[in-house]
Amino acid sequence: MSAAYVLSNATVATMADTASDYGLIDAAAIAVDAKGSIAWVGPATDLPKEYNGWATQDVEGRVITPALIDCHTHIVHGGNRALEFEMRLNGATYEEVSRAGGGIVSTVSATRDADEVTLLASALPRVDALIAQGVSVIEIKSGYGLDIETELKMLRVARQIAEQRPIRISTSFLGAHAIPKDADADTYIDEVCIPALRAAHAEGLVDMVDGFCEGIAFDTAQIARVFDVAQELGLPIKLHAEQLSNIGGTVLAAKYGALSVDHVEYANAEDAAALGQTGTVAVLLPGAFYTLHETQAPPVAAFRKCGVPMAVATDWNPGSSPMGSLLLAMNMACTLFRMTPAEALAGTTRNAARALGLTDCGQIAPGMRADLALWNVSAPGELAYGIGINPLHKRIFKGHTA
Ligand code: DI6
Ligand code: FE
């Protein structure tokens, strides 16, 4: 347990629900209590007397934001797909690579072949790269096992990461990610995916349930069967939807009160309206858009109009988004999708927390965890502006510099 302290002389982007844009406070102070929570934030001149006795750290005018949250990753996986990258650049499409037995299925073999120690050892440098950019929460999906044993193995490794590093991990069961080679999709859902979900849940390995609703993966009826079990188990859901085509995944997910729908390049105005009604977050993944040479951008203007909260994540995976920088994802969300820098930062803080169902982080406000990022920039808009620049000064995790 750390002692209580006050960070002073800061430019704070609170990203609070109640604030517009960044919720900027100049010449601000943040009081962090001994339990690692934020006790107070505001202009330093208004600091209540009760905090006067707390140790003060002058942050020399730096910008402080909530620590970042990467709300969509597949960082536990075996092998890599550099060969597939070359195939695509020689003319093959993502669907062709997938139908030729490449794509997700090739990562499945590599993940099945790797033991827990190997998987953990390959995931930790990815985690470290995100921590070095001020990330405090990472969502990690299963989905490269496609058998009961390997799905559980991936999730166990995801849980172990939080024991090895100062990071919070949220897990998503993504058994419905791809159809195993030579398998029938319906049989796979009923005989492998759903039993794997039940087993993983029984071991406490599942925080959320995800799926890939797409022509090359599972249709809405198959995904609905998985979601019914998620509901029965009391688990929140999210969905990879409308990434390559529109087959109704977004509307289905909204019906189930999903936390988020992810990718959504092919979502339309009706989809945006459905999300607006349920408060479901649209998670935008510019790394996959970029890697796949996609040209259809997600309907950001419609999301704005319908009040759909937007998040931004790396989708770090070996196929469609081998992207190890959340700051770069923010930059690309602005340049490729026309998000504003303030929306991009909300997308990796407040709205990313919401996409994970977390209510104690992603904003600088009393009662929230003191998960903070201190940046060597003079304004928060610089975070999305730089391309491949990491201006992190230091990260604070639950009150501790780490
Ligand atoms: N959509 C994606 O972009 C990733 N998964 C998904 O459902 C791709 C994963 C991969 O290609 O390995
Ligand atoms: Fe994904």
C-alpha cells in the first residue's frame, strides 16, 4: 500500500462523463489516497485543506490522462503470419487466404502446439510494449484454440499475465472465432464452442463472451446460440460484427444488450440507431482496416449522430492487425476514420472502459482507480497527432508508479 499523495502543477484531461471534449483542467492537482484511488481532482487553487498534509509531487506542467485501455486484443497466440502478409501483398484477399486454410486456422495450429509457458513468454513482451505506452487494462480473447483444451489454455495464460505484470486483464471467450478445418459450423458451435464456454466459465476464466459474425465465420443464428448460453451464465457479450460485410451482427448484438460491437466498417444507419438505443460501444480498429487494405470506413458520422460511444483499440493479432501501439491506433482512427483527437482519447479511456463493462477506470474523477498516464506533451491532442511517437513520461497503476 502506498502513502497518499498529491500530484500538482498538472494539465489534467479528466475524460469524465460529465465533461465535454477532454474535460481539461489547467494548473490542476490530483489527490491519490493510500488505497490507490483518486480522492480529489480540480484546480490546485481549490485543493481542500484536508489534502495539505499529503506529500506533493510537482509534475512540471505535464499532461495527465487516465491510463489507456486497449479494449480489443488477441495478444495470446502462437506463431506469426508474416508469410500470409506476403501472400496478400502478392494479390490474395483475406477471404482467399482464409479459404486456402491460411488465416486464423494457421494460428490455431501454432497455438495448439505451444504450451502455457511458451504462450505466456510470447505474450509478455506484447504486454510490456503496451504498458510502456501508458496502458493499464488489456482485453485478451481466446479463439485460436477452437478445441476445449486450447481455448482454456489461452484464457489461463491471459489470467497469468495479470500475476506477472502490473496490468489488469479482461478476458473474452471467443470460441466462435473461426470454423476449424473440415468441421461443420453448427456441430462445432454445439459440441465444442458451447461446452468450452461452460468449462472456461466454471474455471473462472471468462469475463465476457465474443464471437465473429461474418460470411467466413458464423452467422447470426449460430452466434445467438452462444449468446444464449452467455446470458444463462450471466456473462456480458460483445461481437466482431460487420467487418467484411453486413450480415446483421450489430442488430443481433444490440438485441442482447452487448457491451460492444467491434470493427463495424460495414455497419449502416440502422445499425447505428440500434447501438444508440442500447448504449452499446462501437469499437473501431484501424489496424485491421489498414492491414486488409479496406476502403469502407466505419460510419463515424452516423455513430456521432446517434450518440453511439466510440472506442479505439489495437486488435493486436497475428493476421489482420499485428499492431503493437495503441497510440498509433488513435492516430489512425483520426486520419483514416476522421475521429477527432478528443474522440480518439475518449476511445482509449472512458469508452474503452465501457466496452469492457468497467466502471472504476477510464476517467479521472473521485472514486476511480488512480490509473494514470503522465505525458511529455503540452496538450492532450498531441497524443493522437504523433505517428509512432511515444511521449509517455510515466504510468501510475493503482496509485503506484509502475
Ligand atoms: N477479425 C479480425 O480482424 C481478427 N479476428 C476477427 O474475427 C483476425 C484474426 C486473425 O486473422 O488471426
Ligand atoms: Fe479481433
